[in-house]
Amino acid sequence: MSDRATTTTAERPVGPRIPGPVAPGAPGSKPHDLWPSTKRLLRRLRPHRIAVGVVFLVAAVSVVLTSIAPRMLGQGTNLIFDGIIGAQLPAGMSKDQAVAALRADGQNTFADMVSGMAVVPGVGIDFTALGRVLAIVLALYLGSSVFMWLSGFLLNIVVQGVVKNLRAEVERKIHRLPLRYFDSHSRGDLLSRVTNDIDNVSQSLQQTMSQLIVSAMTVIGILVMMIVISPLLALIAVLTVPLSILVTAQIAKRSKTHFVSQWKSTGELNSHVEEAYTGHELVTVFGRGREVEARFEEQNEALYQASYRAQFISGLIMPAIMFLGNLNFVAIAVLGGMRVASGTMSLGDVQAFIQYSRQFTQPLTQIGAMVNLMQSGVASAERVFAILDEDEENPDPADAPNPAEVSGRVEFSDVSFGYTPEKPLIENLSLVAEPGQMVAIVGPTGAGKTTLVNLILRFYELDGGRILLDGVDIAEMSRDDLRSRIGMVLQDAWLFGGTIRDNIAYGRPGATEEEIQAAARISYVDRFVHSLPDGYDTVIDEEGSNISAGEKQLITIARAFISQPSILILDEATSSVDTRTELLVQHATAVLRSDRTSFVIAHRLSTIRDADLIVVMEDGRIVEQGSHEDLLLTRGAYYRLYNSQFVSA
């Protein structure tokens, strides 16, 4: 097992394993408010403020061109309508004369309409002027499209830069988090936050920012044009804005809770699936498949319900705004028609205003739709921010000592530690390992053996006392410098997805081919690697399923050997291999232990008879220490452990 996984339930609190329920690190019951989280997300745009300013400028040009086009198109409508009406009037008279003739004929409504038009009696449509207007409208729309594309292109660069930095910040944060954070958060939920939630933030920023910028500017530009055409009709159109805002706010308030629940359920489901697939063989052996399926169905249903409610409630925003927009359209059409008939407005202006009114409600509808997506993105951002807000490891001292040579003397001085403050595990422990000594740590499960070596690596900080390396308190050393002097071989041989050569060289970046092969020969990797089709270039999958457990263990020994550590930690390195491979592992570890201080955690007492010092732990305390022969003579705790393995058998 890994350094953390070998720690037992009695030593530290761990979550239940398959097929039991999972307790993921999801958002709290009282998530951050929408606006503070939104502001925090938008503050990440500050380093790109110049680019954002260019985006606003380009988008504004696009909106201006789009706003002018309907008015120009209205002029084209006026040319057509004026030409049609002018052709019906007698030629040779002025417009005033034609209006007077119509009134004399009793056509007062028609006369009122003609009086408000720029007609020339007897003259039809001016196709030359109409062609110029249409060419201008085409140029306006084409220019608007080009600037809109440029705005989206620049915005994409900005958003992807922000998300890239966010991913990098989360990655750096994870490396600064203490080990106890990972003990209390499920791996599946953490992966969901780092992948799914950040991707959702990226998508939400990309879509909402583009739409919100354009929509907000469009509302302003169209409002200006509507006021220019008719302040009265503009007032009617504006009445829908506060109603739309009120409806959007009320619906958004009710849907946000469900969006948070949706992403929480996503993390829980991912955690369950990841754990179920990883432990598939175990689930099958114990016949717990139905229970796993039932748990999946329960969490899948919870995700469905949360997603359904969130999407259903937030989906009401757009229909509600469209309904208000349609009411506004009807009012403008009726009133505009009446004003055309009375001659106070031209038909082209009414057409342009109706088009403006549709364009005015459209961005409001888009803003309402973006609120839906924005809430989902902010809910994901909150989960990512929760990682960034976690307490980090204590920073390394600025003037941390960096001894050039380390002989390997390790001293535990009155050490106390507990995974939780209310339940201390190790109290007032003192121990000295002299340079070059092999120190074996034995004891029942939960005694604190793995915790002891984890403290040497500063995976956890002490509650009291000190651990000294060659007389230097390890708390005063940088973690990187400390850990670079320590090599580990664990019970669970964990390998990367890559070649055998890469996995060995991982112990020391920059190692030469000769050094890699020398480490492989000493650790007996070279004995089996030539039987593989690609030799050292054989690719190992992430689970290491294409080589045996013993071969994986030998590769990890080679990896530790090439790092040339001053201190070696062996945590049950032979417990998961066969008898023949165990002999190879023992020979390899014996060479690896040569001339360096080593700590060996072992349950098989036969493997540590030649240890210089055997430390027996019970309940976080050292109850005995000495050589194998001396401890047998005392007939204490070690004697009982030894008898339980050999004499009884």
C-alpha cells in the first residue's frame, strides 16, 4: 500500500471503502452568495484588463453598426412606400395640393398619412436611392459581423488564459495542501473539482461574458435609437426592463440552490464510480455488486433530481422574458400603426422601431438565459475556490539549513502526535537511530508504525517534541531538501504509466542509461526485463497489470536505489510477493540498506532478525527495543509476537 494507505483505521480516521457509502468533500451546507463568488471570479480578469478593454471597444463598434442598420433599412422602406403612394397620386401637383385634394374627396385618414410622407405626386420608387440604402445596410451588417467575430476571438484568448491560470493555481495548491486534507476528502470528488468544475467555469465564462457584453451594449445602443425615433414608444418598450429584471432575480434565487446541489451530486457520483471501478475485483469477490448498483442508482437519481430542478426552474427565465417581450411588441405595433395613420410617424420609422423593440427584448432574453449558465459556473467556481481557500502546509523557513552531507542519524525527542486533537496517537516518544543502522518497527495493527515514518517525511506536523536529522530539527529544513534525502519502498508498489526505464529514472531525474541499468541489475530487475518484448522500453499501464506484483516491487526498489538516499524506509516491502520473489526483494533491499540508515516496518518477523535495533510499538508507545535475541530473552511483547507467528504454527 501507499504511505497513507498503510495507515490503519485505528491510527487515523478514514472514509468507508467499497461498497459502503462515500463522504466526498462537497460544498458546505451554506455556500457562498452568488455575487461575492461572481466578483471573485471576475477579479481574475484583472491581469487581462487591457485585452478586456479592447474586447469592449470592438463589441461596441459591432453594436453601433447593428443599431444603425434598422434605421437605414427603415429609410429603404420609406423609399418603397413613398414611391408606391406617389405613383398613385396625380402628376404635376405638389404634395400639399395632393393632400388638399384628398381632404376635399373625404379621404382625411389617407390625407393625414400622405402629409407625413416625403412623396412626390406621380413619381414612383427611386431605385437608385434604394440601392444605395441597401448597400449601406449590407456593409453595416457585414462590418458588425466582422467586429463581433473579432470580439469573440479576443475574448476566447482572455477566458482560456484565465482558466489556464486557475488550473495552474489549483495544481500548485494541491501540492501545498497537507496530507490530512486528502485523508478527509474522497479522490473522486477532488478529481471532479479539478476537471469537471474547472471545465464548467471555462464554458460559463466563455459564453456568459460574450453574451453579456454584447447584450448589455445592444440594450444601450437600441435604447438610444428608439428615443431618437419616438420617446413615447421608447418609454413603452422600457417598461418591460424592470419586470424582466424582477422575474429573472426571483427565478435565479430559487434555482441557485439546485445548481449547487447538482455539482455536489456530480462529485459524489464520480467518487462512487471511481472507487467502484478501482475496487471492481473486490466488489465481485464479496458479491456486493447489487449493493454498489443500488448506491449508484441512489446517487444517479439524486443527480437527476438536482439537475432537473435546476434546469427546470432556471429554464423559466427565457419564456417569462419572451412573454413580456411579446406584450411589448403588440403594444408598440398597435400604437405605431395608429401614429402612421395619423401622419405623425413614417412607416419606415415604425418598421425600424418594431425591429428595435424585438432586438431590445432579445438581449434581455439572452441575459436571462446567461443567468442560468452563469449560476452553474459560479456554483462550480465555489467548489474550486473551496480548494484554494484550504489551509496549507506551514511554509518552509526562509533560512532553512541545507547540509551538504547527511550521515543519517535520526533522533525522536519526546515526540507527540495525533490525527485529531482529541485523540492523541503518539505521546512522548523518544528513539535514536544511529547512522547505518537498520531499525525495524513492529507491533500490532494500529500501533502507529507507519505514522512514525510519515512523521520523518513531514507528511504531518508534530504536536510536540522534535525529530532531528544529524542534529538539525527537520521542522527547520525545507520539505524538498528533507525528502530528497529519503527513499521509500512501500507495500503497494505504485508505478507510473510509462516505460520501465522511466519508472526507474523517476528516482533521480537526469540519470544516465548506465546508472539506470546498474540500479536494475542490483535490484534484480535486469533478470526479468530482458524476457519482455521491448526490454526497458516496455510500457507499464497505470495499474501495472502487465507485470507481476513481485516485478513491480523490484522496480520500486530500483527507483529507490538510483536516488541514492541517506535514509531508507521500507514499509512491508515483501508482504505482497511470493516466496521466491521475496528472497530476491530481501537481497535487493539488503544491498539498498548498505551504509545508510533504514527504517523497516514489518509484520513478518523472520525478515528483521538481523536488524540492529527492533522497536516494538503498542498504542503509539515504544514498549520494547533491542536486538532480536535480547528481546526474545526478555519474554515481553516481542516474544509474544514472535511466538504467535512461529511457535504456534
